[in-house]
Amino acid sequence: MHRIRTEAWIPARPEQVWAVLADFARYPDWNPLNLEAVGEAKVGARVAMVFRNLPGKPGSLIRQTVRIVAVEPARELAWAGNVPLIFKGRHGFLLTPEGSGTRVVHTESLSGLLPATWSAVRVARDFVPAYEAVNTALAARIAGLG
């Protein structure tokens, strides 16, 4: 199993960060990794997503319907997707008030036959920068709304 973890401090209240993360319809406006998300941020909801294929061919996309597995407004949002035996992932955001802003912990746990073929070096090279780019884009989106 691979675990990806990035963090960012965003100078906005958790409620403001949550509002952007939970607004799936606006992902195409700012999110460089999750290019589309159609559905609601409700536990058990199925959300059709289009992702940038990080370990695959540059510029290729993955279309998958994920299930929302955690929804705590202003605190946590997570979804899970899988292709039996091949791939299982849980992608999430944890929001914690910190000073005059919010600490965002952005994670993913990946398992299955496909991730088992990836080295830790490859995950660090191909995934971590993309997750950091989401954090940066999230902060910019919030700043642009303020």
C-alpha cells in the first residue's frame, strides 16, 4: 500500500475551505487533478469524476465513479474508488483550524495489484507534486473568492 500525504496552511476559515472542496460542480474552474466531479458531497453518494492519470501516459484521463465515504462540514471530505483487485484508493481532505487559517491535510491511500507495481520513488515523483498543486490551487481559489 502507498500513502500520500501533503499539507498546506490556507489563510481562510475551515468553512471557507470546505465550501470550495464540497462544490464539485466548480472543480473544473480550479482543480488541476480532479478535472470534473458530478454529484453531491453526501456520505454514500456516487460521484462521477474525471482525474488526470498521474502514473500513466501524460495527458491521459481516468473516468471513475467514486463513493463519498466521509463528510463532516468544515472538517473532512473523502471519497473511495476501486477496480476489484486492480486498484483501491481513498482520497481525502482533513481541515483543522490553525491560527487565523486552516491546516489542510490532503491524503490518499492506494492499494491493489496496480499500485503494488509502483515504487515509493515513483509515487513521490508522480503523485506528491500533483497533490501539492491541488493544495496551491485550492488556496488560490479561496483567495480569489475573498
